[in-house]
Amino acid sequence: MSWITIKRIFRAGFLDFWRNAFVSFASILVMTVTLFVVGLTIFAGVMLNFTITELRNKVDVSVYFLTTTPEDRILTLKQALEARPEVVSVGYLSRDEALAKFRERYKDDQLALQALEELGQNPLEASLQIRAKDITQYEAIAQFAQNQDTENGTATSIDKISFYDAKYRVALDRLVSITDSAQRLGLIVIAILILTTIAISFNTLRLAIYSSRDEIQVMRLVGAGAFFIRAPFMVEGVLYGLVSGVITLLLFYPLTWWLGSATASFFGGVNVFTYYLSHFLLFFGVIVGTGVILGAVASFLAVRRYLKI
Amino acid sequence: MIYYDRVSKIYADNSVALEDVSFSVEPGEFISIVGHSGAGKTTLVKMLLAEERPSSGSVFFESINIHELPLHRMGEMRRKIGTVFQDFRLLPQKTAYENIAFAMEAGGRSEQDIRSDVPHVLELVDLGDKMNNFPDELSGGEQQRVAIARAIVNQPDVIVADEPTGNLDPVNTFEVVQILKKINDLGTTIILTTHNKGVIDSLKKRVITMDRGKVIRDDREGKYIL
């Protein structure tokens, strides 16, 4: 293909875009809605994921040691646990620290403090708080901790592991199932939304080209090749995508700014505005990319049926 | 040059548009095809442009069977045939100049050629001062002259004019016919369909008369007889 043909195709595409102002305007409007929905679903996905991760991160498993256990034994187990790949962190709470924490928490509760005094010694156990990469890995970790501690079939220093507590298990299972189904549902809703709006955009472009079907026929009869007829329409479609993409990106700026602090306090940490700014390239790529590809593909397919003469 | 070989066209509902039509056109001829509406004139022309396919028989253009040509080579063939339609069929979003330039661009002609040839053909049809007007800013006669300019700009071997004067008043009809005659005098073959008696009688050229899909007369120097 020669340089002059490319130049002609682009010139024709730009001219049609400009001269068919109303059709262009309508197409851009519909496409902007589509891309806006695409952008919203990205935000929704991020929010959902963040919330779910937050929730799952709140889970940990605690191992409590008998008061007689020497500290170095606990630290050895801590090291062994930290060496495992699925473990993110292991926190150690010594007996003294546990006591301090207890005093702090019940500082207004005279009864509790009196009971403590009466015991005369520290009744609290030292513990390890283990956090795993994924919520499903706690069973293996609990098992591992228990195995490490077992000599000749009897536990030597571990008093109890919270994972084996029935209440803990129920809460954990419920959390897993809720977050899993939330994620699945979110994905389905997002897919349906995106597919619907893309179909609407697609149809709008088809209608726009339908209005040019007589012209396409004339071009054909005047002796123009299929590519030479089709390419300007694709240029036009790409222009719709570009313009709609930029409009959408511009719309998100004030919108996320406005919602920024609200989302930050509601979802515990994600500020959509700062997220938008820090991931601008991602948004640019996805939104403008979707628009451009949608415009090109829809035009390509819509012109095809009128070229068959 | 053009040869219709026993061409028939029967539509799906069994209506017959053409029945066993055979005739040939020599280079440089000016041939008129006449007949009532529905006689098959337009179908005949559409066959030549491969806008319609025959149910049986074949149409040859310079010894090529048009309907055996693959779609991607159709443009090349069509650029050798200039077409003028009753309803002008200009591209509404393009100016007179651009409409004609488009036909040249489609053939891959250079910018230089376009810049020199387009004003030239527009002068030829007496529209040099309206080259930047859009079709809806031109009268019917002017639009048809733009269409003729578009048809001749690639210097085709043949021009097919399907009822070119059907939507025009007598003055414009006369002008269009004069232009076609002038083009014919320069050596281009013309195929004209019409049901305008005055046009045919003034031309004194070959006339093919059609009725209900059949050729009923073929006169060297014919008149409109129906």
C-alpha cells in the first residue's frame, strides 16, 4: 500500500468524521457511556478486591503456650514458622506483654484487676500470631505448629491453637464463602455490564454505517476496492473511540476527586482519586484502548455486509 | 467489446426480468436501449456492472466473463466502465470536486493527475465554478453533470448511462445528451437506457427495443417505436 493511499484514507476518515457531525456526536455519546461503564467496573473491581483482601487480612491464627514454656522454645518455633513460604508474618506476645495488654484493656474494670491481683502471679500465656498469605492456608500452618511441638505423641508446650476452636472455624468458613461469592458475583455483574454496553455501542456504529450503505454501493460501482472503502470508516470508528476515551478520562477526574475522601473512609483506605491518578496509565490504556478497538472492529464488521457487490 | 450471450434473469418469485437476451456492442458505438418501465433495461445494465448476476447466460466485457471475476478484481473492471444513474448517486458528504477525485483515488491515480484532471472534466460539463459545492447545493441537472464528469474522468472504454435524463427537465435533458454525444465523438462507447422519445429520435443512433425482458428490435439507425 502506498503512502498516498494511506494519506487519502486518513483524510477521508477525518472529513467524514467532521462532516457527519451529528452521527459522530451520537456515536461518541453512546461510546462514552460504554467506556464510562468500563471505567466504573475497574473502580468497582478494585474496591471489591481491596475490601475482600482487607477482610481476609484481618484473620490470623494464634498459638498459645503453657505458662511453663521457656521463651527460647517459643522463639525456635517462631523461626520455623517464619521459614515457611505461605507465612507472611509471625508476631510474638510474651507473658509480660500479654499482662500489660490485659491491664490496659481492663484498666476501668476494678473487678478484673482485683482478680488478677489475687492470683499473685501472671496467669496469661505467651502466644504467636501467625498471618498467612491466603486464608485457606491456616489449616496447614496449625498442623505444622502442632507437629513441631509434639514429642512421642504428646504436646510439650502448646496449650491450644485458635484454629481448632469451633467458633473460630465457623467464622472463618463463613468469611471464606462470603468473600468468594462476593468476588464471583462481582465478576458476573461486571461481565454483564461490559458486554451489554459494548453491544449497544456496536449497534450504534452499525446504524451509523447503515446510513451510509448507499454511498458504499456507489463507491463500489465507481470502482473503489473494498479496502479503500472500508478503511476510512475504520479511521472514523477509531476517532470515535479516541474522543470518547478522552472524554471519559476527563469525566473521571472530577468524579473521583469528589468521591475520593468518601471512599477512603468507607472502604478503609482506598481513595479513588489517588488510585485514579496513580494508575492513570492503566485507565488510559484500558479505556482508550477499548474505545479504539471497539470502533475499529465494529466499523470493519458493519461495512463488510455492504461490500458484497 | 461487450457481448451479452443468451442472458436470462429470473427472480426468486419466478418473475422474468430478462429472457434469452443476446447482442453485442462494438467499440465507439452509441447504443440506446429503450422500452417501457419494467422491460428489463436497468437489469441489463446492472449485469454489466456485476450489480446483478444472470440466472443463465453470460456477459463479456473485453472477452472477460464479468460474473466469473472475483470480488477483489471487480474494481479494476468497473473503472473501465463509467456509470451515470437516473438518481445521480453522488456521495452527499463530498463536494463536486471530491466526488470526481474519489473515482480517481479509487484507481490509485496521483495527486498531480487529480489536480489537473478534475477541474478539466468539470469545465467540460460546464461546472468549473461549482466545484466546491456539495451535491445538495446543486440542481438536478448540475448533479447529473457532476456524475457524468465522474464517469468520464478515468477515461473509461465505455459509459453506461441508465435513464440519466429521467429526473431532468427538457433543457437539462438536452444538455446531458449533448455531453454524451460529445464524449462519444471522442471515441468512448456509450450505452444509454431511456424511455424519452425525443432523445432517441434526435440521436439517430443504434436502438435496441425491449419488451417484457426480450429484445424485440435492434435497428442500426433507429427511432423510438413502441
